Amino acid sequence: MDGYAVVAEGLEKRYGDKHALAGFDLAVQQGSVHGLLGPNGAGKTTAVRVLATLLRFDGGRARVAGVDVRCEPRQVRRRIGLTGQYAAVDEVLTGRQNLEMFGRLFHLGGRRAVRRATELLEQFDLVGAGDKGVGTYSGGMRRRLDLAASMILAPDVLFLDEPTTGLDPRSRGEVWEAVRRLVAGGTTVLLTTQYLEEADRLASRITVIDQGRAIADDTPDGLKDRVGGDRIEVVARDAADLPAVAKAVARVADTDPTTDALERRVHAPVTDRVAALTDVARTLQEERIGVEDIGLRRPSLDDVFLRLTGHGTQTTEEAA
Amino acid sequence: MSRTDTVTRADVTDVADLTDLTPGDRHGRAYWAVADCWNVVRRGLTHYQRRPVMIAWQLGFPIISVLLYGYVFGGAMKSPDGGSVRDFLMPGMFAMTMAFGFMNTAIAVVTDASKGVIDRFRSMPMAPSAVVTGRGVNDLIIACSELAILAATAFAMGWRTDTGIVASLAAFGLLLLLRFCLIWVGILLGLLVPNAEAAGGLYVVAFPLTMISSVFVPPSTMPDWLGTIAAWNPISSTAAAARELFGNPVASDGSWIQEHSLLMAVVWPIAVTAVFAPLAVRRFQRLSR
């Protein structure tokens, strides 16, 4: 398939009688950031590890950067970079020593490895820290070094497996910025994440994975449209007020509001967020209905899952 | 096709065009197996250059043991055949240090595995064998320096050999052979345990395994059943063989195993390697299951 940097067709990966991947399909357009979204155990990491030649698979076909993963894993390895869930860098060495070591192991030879390390330290804004031990780096710096190490050969395809899990917001922003710059340089990125927000910010297309299967493949907007976009949510103080609350919410909502009697919660999707919030708040105040909480909620991964699978993220078993 | 692809990619990446990123491909697989191994070794040795304290920690235990047993207990302990207790103890200390080395291997392997460094290596176009061979060569180089420092410490305390340079080198060779076979045990354990803390817990196993041997006292001074176990401990064979080759007191009780320590100091490591090397390699390959 021309124009696609990663193509997977019907990938199967079994552990005993458990299917980590059960006919997984994926097509990643060249030069794009593609999000692979799913809860823990959905098969995201398994998929990335199969595509990055770290795991053998039991069925299906996969091509990465035009090379067959099963037949020519070595050729695949020269065209990919991988950033796993941990910053896979040497803690004792300096940032520069890390990049030089990996450069030599990428068979650049000593002198080119040294030059490439300098280039990458500049590109990833690590010049000042280059000669300090990685043990002293912040989480974000470590991640950037990790990204730099996976960019040594300027690979065609970069796999990022939950690159910002466990990072503080500032470090997260740094990593996002680095990823954007890579894509501007022409790299194709396959990004796995549990955060809809992250996929939304970076990816031009998102594949939702559940129980080892792709259950949706869409643009971020298309996906959010399916989930219903933002919604308004009101928690009543008294369960007796729920019908009145539902009526107030129904006036601004796009569809009929959903009432959760147990949690005294009424919610419904809305388009004009602020207008809806002020309208509902005014109505409830005028009718003197006691409100414990009122607000706008962005669709979460949970919402996406609930909508696409009929079950929440918690019910998916751990299988990664 | 690969060449042109890479060059095109390099052209669009703003900085990449400074350096040609085509991997060196003139050499065959055997060349890269050796070159990659050496690059992994270099990384390990740079650790010691960056953190000299690491080597102090690794040597601290055997050196302190040498000093403790040599001076604190040395006076109270009688050498089995009237010679110097220190002369009996030192080869045992060398063997013990080699035996404990598997812990360092295991900890290094599990640290790399749990941090994803091994996965990164495996996702790169380097020779996969270098991950294992690099570790082994690195650990043997460290073992050589450990032996040199221990021997110097022992020499300063009055330990002497009187059998000439060839026999002494043979003794050190047997000690390194013991270390070599335990590299495979260390790699296997490093790939089996979940994290470095768990690997540290292996001391609980390692300590009695080295104590129930002829490292500190002759097995003949132990209860019969324990003495038999101690005599058949591979560490005992290496310690006894080293004593013999150094010309230090051996304290054999005449049993077959103790009379054939030179032979067994070769046979044991080969047997351990024959069992654990395939297991370690298989475990490494199973990472892709």
C-alpha cells in the first residue's frame, strides 16, 4: 500500500488461549502522527512490540516502512525508532555518552556517532545537560534523550509507547513539542496513549483498540463527534429534584439527558458549552433546586469506550 | 532501496543532513557480532570510569573479608597442615569473590531489562548476541581487575606463592573459569527476576552457597554430611585447585573429590556452562515470545 508507513492486517498474538491481538488492523499514513488509543491491557503495547520486531506474532501480516516485519526484521530495525514506556537510557552515562554508544551500536562508526550525538543534543535542547549524568535529569529531559536515542538514524517510523505516562504537565508539553518537530521533519509517528487529550493534540488520526482489535479508526474530531463531544453534568442535592434537573438540562442538550438516580447525576451532550452552562445554572437557581455540583465535562477515554464498546475501561482485563 | 530512502529522509530532517546516517554495511555479521560486543563492553567500562565508587563497593566486601578473616580470625584459626592460615584463606577469598560475581551480572542484566534498555538494543540493527556476549566480556574484565587488587592486598598481608609464574597464572585462570560459568547463571537469573531489588535478595542464597565450601575451613572439620556437601561444592574445587597451584596449604582429607580438585575445577565450570548457557540464551530469545 503506497502512502502508508505502517500497515497491519489481521495481526494475531496469543498467550496460551488468551488473545493479546485478535485480528488487529492498522494503516498509518506516511508523515502523520497516528494515535493508538486504548486502556491498559487493550493490546496497544503488544501491537507496538510486534511492529517494532520485539515480539513474534502468530498470524496476519505487517509491513513497516515498506518492509515485511516477519521476513526482514533486521531491515525493519534500521528504519524504525522505538521509545518504550520507560526512558530506556543508561542512567550512569552522560546524555552524550548515551547517544554516542547507541550511535556506534547503530553502526555509524565512532566519528559519525560523535557528530550525530552533538546534533541530537542540539535538536532536543539538551546541550547544557549533555555532559551530565542522566541520573541527574528530570523526567522530561530523560524522555527527550530517549527520543533523541530513537532518532539516531532519522528513522522513517517512530514508535512512541505511552511517551508521557508519569510525566508532569510541563515535561509532557516538552515531549509533545519534540514530537511535533520530528513530524515536521518527515518522520511518521505511531503513538500509543491512554489519554484522549494527548491523541487529540498530536494525532491526525486515531485508532481505538479494545481486546486486541481495532474498534474505530477516525480523525480526533470524528471520534469525538461519535462520543458526543462535551457534555453538561449536574449532581442534584436531593433525588426528588432529578426530574426537574433533567428538564432544565434537556432545554440546552443535543439529545435526551441521561439520569443516574443512584449518583443523583444528570448529564447530556451539549454543543454551545458556555451558553448551556449559564442557562442551566440560571434555571436551577430560579427554580431553587439544590445543586451539589455542576459543570462541563470533556469526553474522556472512558466515554469513548463506553460509546464504542458498551463497556468502560475497567472491564478490559490486564493483558499487556 | 534502503540507501536512497535513508538519504531522502535525511534531506528533509533539518539537522540530519550534517551527518550521513547510512549505517556502515561493508562488514559481515561476524564482524558486527564482535564490534557490537565491544561497544557494549565499552559502555560497561565507562560506568566504572563515571562511578569509580562502584568498583570500590564491589571490591569492598572481599577486601574486608580478607582483612577480617586474615587478622581477626586468622590468629584463632589453625592452618590444617601447620602452614600460615592466611595462605590457606587467600585462594578461598579469591574463589568466593569470583562466586559472588554472578550477583553483579544478574543485577546489571535485570537493571537493563527492567529499564527497557535491552528492548532498545533488540529494536536496533545491532547483533542481538552482543547483549549477552558484551555482558560476559565486561564481567570477565572486571573479574581480572578484582583478582589483581585482591592478590595485591593478599600480598601486602604476607600471602606468597612458591610455585612459579605458570602455576600461579593457571590458578588465576581457573578462578576466571569459575567466574565465566557463573556469568550464564547471572544472565539467566537477571532475566528471570522482576527487578534489581529482587536480584539483591539473591544474596540470601549466595551466601550459604559460598560458606558451605572449603573457602574458609576444610570440609573435614564440618559434620560429615555437611562436609560432603562442602567438598562437592564447585567453589571448593576451584579454591582447592588454586591452593594447590599457588603452593598454599590444601588440607585434603584424601577423598576422591578433594584429591581431584584440579580436574574438578575444570569439569565443574564446564558442566555449569553446559547447563546454564543454553538456558540463558533460550531465556533471552524467549523475550520475543
